[in-house]
Amino acid sequence: MNVESGSILLRRMEFFHQFDIEIWLRKEALWVDTEKQTVTFDDGSVQSYNQLLISTGCRAKDLDVPGMKLDNVKMLETPEDARQIHAACTGRHVVLVGTSFVGMEVASYMIDKTSSVTVIGSSDLPYHNTLGPEIGKATMKMLSEKNVRFYMNDSVTEVRGVNGKVKGVELKSGSVVPADVLIVGVGVLPNSEFIQGSKIQMNSKNYIIVDKCMRTSVPEVFCGGDVATFPLTMAKNKQVNIGHWQMAQAHGRISALNMLDKTTELNSVPFYWTVLLGKTIRYAGYGEGYTEVIMKGKFEDTKFLVLYIKDDEVIAAASLNYDPAVSAIAERLVSGKVITKKEA
């Protein structure tokens, strides 16, 4: 987390200059007029468009409790946030709220850098809604063995402070956890306020609805990335929102092709990974609604493959030290080939 922004850029400014791509920074879109085909910005400028791609992403969700304005309450969104968290947490008592990717990865990173690490989660196990309880149990065991303390099925009711700085976190259970730094990772909100009231359709959670060509409900307006909800082929075209960079990259490519009138439908299988204690857990597919798992290997050996089953078919897979199993399964899924429970 203590990394310089320049070392992790996907594209440097020279690339944009080379291909005559104009970049505007520190400008916020306030309103899209789809009839006049204009975008109004916070500096008063108005830009006309022939085609528009919305890829404004999401922002970290806050906790609605007293004390969130205290110093050393942190959220992780940018490289600068990561550097600040690294500096603030070194040698301190750190509390993390949230037990999905942000919470677990930060907890893992902080183990040998802090005085203590405590994790607050609202569910029974980490990754409850993502990787599932099987991997959640293994993750909790790995981190607990490194002295990470967990308060599960609990939530923060107040952040306590002294002289304007965090000093403790009060929980719904009545426990009070000492804290010098509080890191919040409890999900995201879509950055879509600027299109509210326009003809661009959104779902009930304010994610922008697109089809397989990344087209919105308005002609010549496209959308991709974390702010989009799109039909996932392998989930029988269910509208989903998946906030991982691999899918955002696929959205960008499909959007560009269709904006160039090269009709191309999205047919990508979600694939992502998370690194904990130097070990990489890989995941492919869409496991929502799975009813059964098939396990190969053992959690305690830190070498396993978990296959998620629904209607007697493999719909997702996760692994640790079991390469290239997940990649092979992703290739089968993207080709449209069914992997049966019997075959698994």
C-alpha cells in the first residue's frame, strides 16, 4: 500500500498524447442533457457530444454513525489513500470495518506493521456474499493465526475520540475496541447522481442499465465499469453489477467496438483474485444462488479447489495453489460449455 502512483499507471500521459486523446482532469460532470447531447461540468463549461461513454465508477460507502469526522477515519479509494493508511497505521491499533476484499486484504497487509488488527463484520464469516462461507472460514483461520481479532455478527454504533482523533470503536454488542485508526470498507455507491432526472435508465440501486453492447436506454449513450449493470451471458442474461477490473476492461473494449459500429456483444466470464498473506485466491464465474460445493484438496493444506454447484452445473470456482484449474474452468464457461456436477 506504500506505493508511488507513477509506478502503477496503466497508461502514461505520453500514450494519450501519441494517439491524440485529450484528457480533462479535476472536472466533475453535473448534468447530462440527452436531447441536446451536452454534458455540463462544475466549472460552468458545457461540452457537446455525438456519442457518450459513462464510466464514472463507484465511491466508498460511509458509516452513518457518530464520530466519522474524527481524524484517522480512513477509506481506501486511491493510491494516496493507501499511502495515508500505511503511514497512519504503522505501530498503531487498527480497526477495520468490513469483511470482503478491502477489509481482508488490508488486514493481511497490516499484520506485521501494526500493534494490533481488529476486524468488525456484520456476517458470520468473511466473504459471506462473494466467495462464500467455505473460503471465509479458511480466511478467518489464516488471519486469526496471525493474531487478527474478529468481531463477527456485529456492527459499529459510534466512533469514540479524544482531542479530535479516533480512540475507540463502540459496537452494537456493547464491546468497545481500542483504535488509533479506523478503516471503513463496507461497500460502494455508484457515481450516477449527475444523470438522475435524465432519460438514461437506472435500477433501484442507481446503477446504469445497459445491454450486451453496453448501450443505455438512450441512443448514442454507452456505459461501462463499476457503475453499470449488464446482462451476464453465463447467468442466463441476468442483470448484474460486478466491480472488478477485468470486467471493467472488457466493458471498455466492447463499448469502443460498438461506438465504432462494430457490433459486438459482451461474453466475458468474471475472473478476479485476492492476495492474503502472500497467497493468491483466484475466482471465476458467477456463484450467486449456488446450492452445493465440491471440494478438492484441503483448506488446512492451503491447497484447494472449490466448485460452486447450481442445478447440477458448475457456475463458479475458487482456488488456492491449484493452478491452472480456475483459468481452465473460466475458458470452458466462456465457450458456453456446461460443466456438470458429475464431471466436476
